Amino acid sequence: MIQSFSVQNFASIKDRITLNFEASKDEKLSDYYIISPDGKTRLLKLAMIYGANASGKTNVLESLEFLVRTLIFPLESKNDFFEFEPFSFQENPKHIPTYFELIFWVGKRKYFYEIALSNLAIHQEELYASNGRKYKVFSRKNDLDKKLSKIEFGSKISITATDKEVLEANTLWNNSVFGGYEKTNVYIEELKECMEWLTSYTRPLIYPKSDLKDFAINTLQDNKAQKEIMLQLLNKADFCIDDIEVKSFEFDITDEFLEQYPEPMRKVLNSVKPDNNKIRKKEVLFYHKINGKHYPLVYSQESEGTRRYFELSGLFAGIIQNPTFTLIDEIESSLHPDLLQHFLLLFLENSNQSQILCTTHFREFLQEKELYRDDVIWFTEKNKEGATELYSLDDFGSEVIRDTSSVFNAYKIGKLGATPKLSDIYLNTNEE
């Protein structure tokens, strides 16, 4: 599980910001929101980021995904470079390193990871672990002129001089030590544990337009238990769907079929068609129970909200059964507010050791004060330098938000910031 994430000099983020999943001392809704990896530390299942358009909400999610992707998928060549933009509104932005820190738990072991990099290379990197007492796993620095890495291991890490030399050779100046480790025939328990956690626990960022249909279909076909969860979700959401079927069929690529497409597309279809001139396709049938009878509708006949919820149900089924960290941008996309709230409550009630970090404009949730904790709600806002600032509802004192105050109203009128700073509605349309 992730305890905290920090980033500096990435996209709209200039100075260091930290999103903390560690819960406050408040016991409100702790049975639903809080998990403890070691029996002492209290970590939150959910964090929701509010803010105006272009305030940097998505950049917080993208920075975390960039870090994970950098560790899991190392660059292949010394000449490859990291594709990201540092904060632009500063002198020589390309020469200022970007910094990340990730504190996370794998089982009962806590890890502290830091990395500083530019587009061309990793400047320095270190990993510490704690199973009661903090100890060094490795620290790494680069000779940027020679493009060489120097790795030092802590006293608790057992590695031969030869293996260390090979690992350094495999850790390119633009690769993390994790990437070098994956290319090296050497065993280090902590590195193996972290890599397995990164690949199994974290998931790619989901955008409003991300197509999750194939993922949901594969979930239906591959896992009966997860299919049952998906059906329960759709049923509880009042879609009147009590069964889903995936059918596969083939059709011929005839001249009549190709004629319906423009010439460029016809060329593509001709170039990829199999020898038997047939295309295999999957279709999803939703069986609606109306007055005791079942009526099938294909995927395209369903509303956009039903399709989106079906896609999310596949994701949710996986979250329920397997510990997962999921990033979702604009989680409310195509969903009715009541449906989104229902989805979040189902997640909090049924998940175990999974976490969601999402951005949202779902202000209605702030009206339901009995359903959320203050430390779950975060805000982004641009400062005078055009840089993203991140802060929590829990940061506000009683002089701003009292226990009896409406957080929804306070946010709506701008008392908490993180809202668009709009001017008047009048335009100068006079022609001289």
C-alpha cells in the first residue's frame, strides 16, 4: 500500500507537493476507510482531488504513473530519454532535476524510495527499508560526464563484488536500479519484493476516454467469481441487468463489406485480413429482466452511463479480489452523481488493501458529510507563479470549517480555494 507520494518540478508542479494516504487520528468511518499494514500505521483506501480546470489535478496522477512506469519499464538505450516536461515557468527548466519520493508497504515491510532525474538521465536514487528498524538497501549516483552509475548497498544487503559490478554495468545512466536488477542474474530480496509489488499492485492511469470494454469482457470470460461481482454491481445500480453473455462470431470480409469504408481504411483492412477472409469479433449481450422476462441488448444499444459502469465494474471486480492501487482521472465521467456515490461506497465497504486516487468535480459528495473523512479530500490550486499547490481539507482549522459547517457551501463559494477565478460575463464587441 502507498503511504505517501511526493513530486517536484513536473508539468505544472514546481515546488515539492505531497499527497499523504496516512490517516489522521480521527476515528470517523475508520472501519470503512482505514487499513493497517502493521497493526499501527493507518492508511486510507481513498483520496479524491478537487480543483479548477488546469489547476494540476491530472498532473498529480500523471506524475505518479510516470514514476511507476519508469521503474517497471526501463529505457533500452543510453541515448533514450524520459518523455516528460518539467515546470516551464522558470529559468533553464531542463537543467533542474525532477524529484520523486514514494513511501509504501509490501506486507509488513515499509520502503522509502527517492529518485532525482532529468530528461536525459537519473541523477541519484536511494531505497531504504524498515521492518521495525530502518536500514539502507542501496544508494546510487551517476557520473553524468561518463554516463556511469555507482551503486552502494547497505550492510544488511548480501551481494558479491562481481554481482555488484554486473548490476552497475546493467544500470544505465537513464535506468533505475530496479531496471538494472531485472537485467541481472542476482537475487536481492528487497528489490525482488519491490518489483513484484510495483507490477502487481499498481495499475495504469484511467482517463475519462479510456476504453475499458475489452478489459471488462476478458474479466467476464476469465473469472467466474469476478463476473458474479460485476453482475451484482450492475444489479445494485438499478440497471435491471441480471446476466451478461459474451458471444464470438465470424463474418466474411466481402467487397460489399469493404465498400462501406473510405479508401484509406479499405487498404488497411485488406492488408490485415486473414487468409480465410474472415474477421472474428466479440459481442456483449446484456439481459434485462423486465416484468419477469429477459430482453437482450447489445453493448451499442446501452446508454453511455451503462457502458461506463459496465467497464468500471470489471475494474472494480479486480480491486475487490486483488490488492490494487488505481489512478482514475475524472471518476465521475458519464456517471450520475448517485451512481458514483454508490460505486465509492461499494468500494469502501468491500475492498481489502486496495486504494483509489482520483480526480473529480463531484461536488455533491461534499454535501454528504457523514460519508467521508476530511483527510480523504484534497484540493489543487495554481499560485501566482502558475504552479500547482496541493492541500487537504484536513489542513483547515476550525476558524475556516467548523464541525457544523457545510463543506459543500464553503467550497462552492471559494472559501477553500481550488475553484475557477471567473470574471464578469460582459464582452467588448464594439467595432471601431
